[in-house]
Amino acid sequence: MASNKLGILGLGSYSTLFYIKELNALYNKKHGGFSTFPFKMLNANFDEINNLLPNTSDELDKIVKTYLEELIALGVSSILVPNITLHETIDSLELAIKIIHPIDLTLTEIQKSQHKKAMIFGTKFTMESDYIKSKLEENHIEILTPSIEEIIFIDHVRKQVYQNLETEEMLLEFNQIVAKYSKENAVVIACTELSVALSKQGKNVFDMARIQIESAVNL
């Protein structure tokens, strides 16, 4: 790990703390003892970023690039950003550093599994926009779409999880939807709050956050 210094861009407290907790847990499982994952973090003011999301813009480009350049200056060799949506902005920036990219990594895992169809679970914006969808379709993966009622429910689940207001019944229903669609096709979890809501990761379930985390630990 000494030659692979990970940098984390600290964003919203909820997602950032989830990533750090999972990084430490996976690293400790691998190395034992009291081991914790070594990294450097630059904590951004997420409010100025979040107010511009989920859309891309020149203003957002400038803010994110400034933060990432500050993080690179800390001497890191790769960067993990604990926000799926923000990677659309990162893709447009010219950065001379490895980005632990949730979509690229997930695409590789889907291709290994030889799935030809996938369904994306995330925010309502993510499920209805072209960013992740187009990247998968470019690689000959057909995108299936949940019903509008399911899209609204899934978006509601992630909001309730974020506010710690989720119920057992809500989580059960969410996981039943995941199980239903993952019987024959790939289901991509593209939101940190939904990663938290996910009770278990079946063989056809591709959790972007945990795929990012596993990649970081295995650097």
C-alpha cells in the first residue's frame, strides 16, 4: 500500500462516512489485528457542490477540479470520490491520476458475468438520465427500466435511509424488488443510501459503492 496512496474527496457526511467505515472493515478483514485503511482525505464543502447537482456545468467543473487538484497535491496516486453522480463531471476533467471509477469498475464486473441486460437502481434522476445507461449500452448491455411506481418507491427509500427514517417493511419491499429483477438479469445499485438498504449482495447484484471500495482496498 505504501506506493499506492489513496486520496478520498470528502463530500456529504453520510456517504463519506459509509465509505470510510466499509474501507476500514474490508481492510481489517484482509489484514487482521487492529489494522485500518491508510488514506489521505480532503474534505470539500459539499453544500457548494450539492447545490449544483445532479446536472453538469462549467461552474461545477471548476469547483470539483480545484478540490481534486488540491487532493493530488497531497501526494496521492489514486482518488476515490464517494458520490456516483459526480463522476459525470469528473469524466469531463483532464486529470493525470487514477480515478477509482464506479461505473468503469462495475461495467467490467458485469462483462465478466456475461450479463447482457441490466437494471439501474439509484436516485430518480439517475434512473431516468443517460449517464450510466449510455456507458453500459455502449458496451452492448441492454438497460431494463423499473415501473414508474418502482422508480418513485426506490427514490423514496434512498431519501428515507438518508434521514434514518426507513422502516423494516420499506427495506423488505426494496430488497424484494432487487431479488425479483436480479433472478435473471444484472441489478446495479448506483446510490450509497441504497447500498445501505441492500440486505445482501446476490451474484447478479452489482453494488457500485462496494465495488469501488473493494478496488481501493486491493490497490
